Amino acid sequence: MTWLLDPLSLDFVLRALIGGALVAAICGVVGTWVVIRGMAFLGEALAHGMLPGVALATLLGAPVLLGAAVSAAAMSFGIGAVQRRAKLSYDTSIGMLFVGMLALGVIVISHSASFATDATAILFGDILAISTADVVQLAVALLVTLAVAALCHRALVAEAFDPRVASVLRLRPRLARVALVGLVTIAVVASYQAVGSLLVVGLLLAPAVAAGHWTRRIPATMALAAIIGAAAVLVGLLVSWHAGTAAGASIAAVAILGAGVSGALRAALAAVRRRSTPLRDAGVPAVA
């Protein structure tokens, strides 16, 4: 643990932990809605859809987050346009643009002979490279996410469970859908530096799935998902350091493992309760 004695290493790790915790909070809020609405494919498509924007921004020397945001936003608007004009299903529209944007990103990357290192960071993340400015940007992104989620909460709930009721109550379900796509875009763009575009969906989904096993209320699920995500960041960084593995992949793997452990533990507790209930009903004391 000599790295703990190195002030420079400690500074990098501290920023990575703070940045990772902010990313986990954003993904906890947005990922809860993604799981409820079954929008995992959209999250994955946006994660890959921002690849050409990131690649172009890197080549041009522009802010990478700006390129990612523009590319992801273009992907979001493109899905709606293709769906309306070509009269295709939602999944088909996403699939077509997903492949097209991914192909465009690979073309941009392959066109540059010196892009290997940057491409690795884009695809798999570089959480230890998070700067103080990145932490500030993530904090702003979290505030925007919380504000939009709070303002649109009633509309999102109504639209998720019965769009007709949302229309009758004039909660603007179409606006709620646009807001949710915007939240997914923010989460994907904010998270890619930590875990990369290939692994961002794991951090977006896994903590929310793990939290969903233990909560029933949406705000509670969001809060628990943020805590689980932050724990995955911490454990993933420790695993990465001691095992010499990629930090982003380690974080995503820990998050997925956490979701599996959470589900297994919940199922085991349910099985114990089912076994103990007949005994109590029959007047037989349960064995401790």
C-alpha cells in the first residue's frame, strides 16, 4: 500500500473516487428509470453513438465532452426522425443508427495513425485521468440530472405505467419521454471517461438492478443505486490497483457482480421466508 504514502498518487486516486461517486449518483438516478422503462438498448446505443463525436473532438483539439454531447444528442434526435419518417419501430431505428454511428466512429479512429491510445481511453475509460475541472463538470451534471428528474418525476411515473392517464392528467408524456432521453444522454456522456463507451451501460444498469431487489419506491431505489455504484467504483479501483487490471473494466465488472450477488441474496432470503412460513403457521418454532 505504498501508493497511499505518495501525495501525487493519492491526489489522482482521490479525484477518481470523487468523480466516480458523482458518476455513480448520476447513473443511479437515470439508471433507475432506464430499468423501469426497459431502455437498456437506448443507453447502449447512445454510449456507442457518441464515439464519432469524441473521436472528432480529439482530432480537432476540441473539448471531448462537447464532442460526446453533440454526438449523443444527434443520435437521440436521429432516432426520433428515423422512427417518424421511415415509420420504423423504436428498436429498429435505434439499431440502424447505433451501427451507423459506431461505424463512423471506427472510420474516424482508423483514419488517424496515432489514435491507438486515445481510442483505448474512449472505449474503456480512464478514471484516473479525471481532473479537477472534470469533477466540477460532473457535479454540475449531477445537479442538472437531479433537477430534471425532480421536475419531471410525476410525468415520468405516469408515462411509465399508463401513458393514457398521463395524457388525461395533462402531464405531457411526450415531454417526459424527451426529458428521459436527455437524462440518459447526460448520464452516458458524464460516465464515459470513468468506464468508457463500451462499459458505461454496466454502470448505468447494474446498480439500479441491484437496488431494485431491496426497494419499492423510486427515490429510494435511486439513492441505493447511487450508493451501490459508488461502492463499485471504490472496490473496482482497489481491484484495478492490486490486480493490475483496467480501472473502467474493473468497476463495470464489480457493478455487474454486485447485481448478481444482490439478486442471489434476495432470492435466498425469499426461500428462507417461504420455508419458515409453513412452520410458523403450523405452530412449529423456526430453527435459528
